Amino acid sequence: MADEYGTDLVSVVDEDGKRHDFELVDAIETDDGRYVALLPVYENPSESVNDDGELIILEVVEEESGEEVLTPIEDDEVFEEIAGIFEERLSELYEIEEIEDEPTE
């Protein structure tokens, strides 16, 4: 029997071929595309204590082969919009600190 409350894990291979594991926290689909919010998963529990808990937000892109890949969101405006959606959706489940923009001189 499948664990209905289990964690969805996603493995991502970076450009150096190193594998990183993440917990899938949320996923959304907009008119612009599909996006996921991920949290790093660590093998060593002490590493998770030092983690800042920052969400990793990536776009889900389907390649010509039909394989789905996760890519960074290149457009800053789109990233801010998607990050805001995730922040709103997840604020009830997690303590999310709002990051204030640094004043520019």
C-alpha cells in the first residue's frame, strides 16, 4: 500500500554531473508554463540544520523526446511572479520570511 502522506523526491543532475536530491513541496501550472518548488534533501542530518530553508523554484520543460527536465527561470519578472504564487500558497504551511529589497543608492 502506498503511503498517502509520503514525501515526493526529485533528483536533479547539475551541469557537472552531480546528483542533488530535493523534496517536491508544491507544483503549479500557469499560462506561461509549469513550475515546481523544491527543498534540498540531505543525507547527513547535520547539513539540514545549517540549511537556510530557501525554496528552489524551477520550470518544468518538456524536451522533444518527451522527457521532462527542470530548468532555472531565466526571466526575472516571471520568476518574481511564480515565487509570489508559491509564497502565498505555502505561507499557511511554512513560516516564510519576506525578503525586503535592498535600497539602491
